[in-house]
Amino acid sequence: MEFFDEAVNKTKEVFETVSMKTSEVIATEKQRFDMNSLKAKREKDYTALGKIYFDIVKDDENAPETVKEKVEDIKAKTAEIERLAKEIQSAKNKLICKNCGANIAKNSIYCNICGAKIGDSEE
Ligand SMILES: [Zn+2]
């Protein structure tokens, strides 16, 4: 019986060690998940702070040079974004003539380049 008890105790010990390792692994994964989720939230905070700071310094002549450079980068990108948005908007209001390929106003009846009839109205 002594041998049997010893074997049972040994098994218990092994089982406890294994389950402890498993819970350690789970704890580590949870910590990793929590850490990465905090990192993502922190990135959003940095971005939000950047926007607040941009509004404060965007017209400040006394801002440090490094800040002024970034402000100019952002202003240039904003201008380019607005330009592209206008292009997209005006492309939406245009048609391409099936006859000559010209860009023409969406409500045209005839192509102002080649005179072909436009659209599916069969008048
Ligand atoms: Zn045409």
C-alpha cells in the first residue's frame, strides 16, 4: 500500500505542476492581450492629443521648428485630401462619351465634343 500511496502522491504532484503551468500560460496570454489592447488605446490617445495640439500650434509662429514642420506636413496633406475629394466629387458628376471617350457633364443629352447622343433616354 505504501508504494501505491507514493505513486498516487507522485501523480498528484505531476498533475498540479502541469495545471499550474497551464494557468501560468493563460495568465501570460491575458497579460499580453491586456498590454496590446492598452497599447492600441494609447495610440488613439496620442492621435487625439496630436489633434488637440495641432489646433493650438497650427498658427503659432513661435512654435519649435520640429513642430512647425509637422504642422506644414499636415496642412499640405489636408490640402491634397481636399483637392482629391473635389476631383472625386466632380468625377461623380461626369460621364464618359461612349463614342469619343470625352468627359462630359452627367446631365448632357449630346456629347459636346463629338455630338453623339448620350445616356439611355431613347428620344
Ligand atoms: Zn463624344
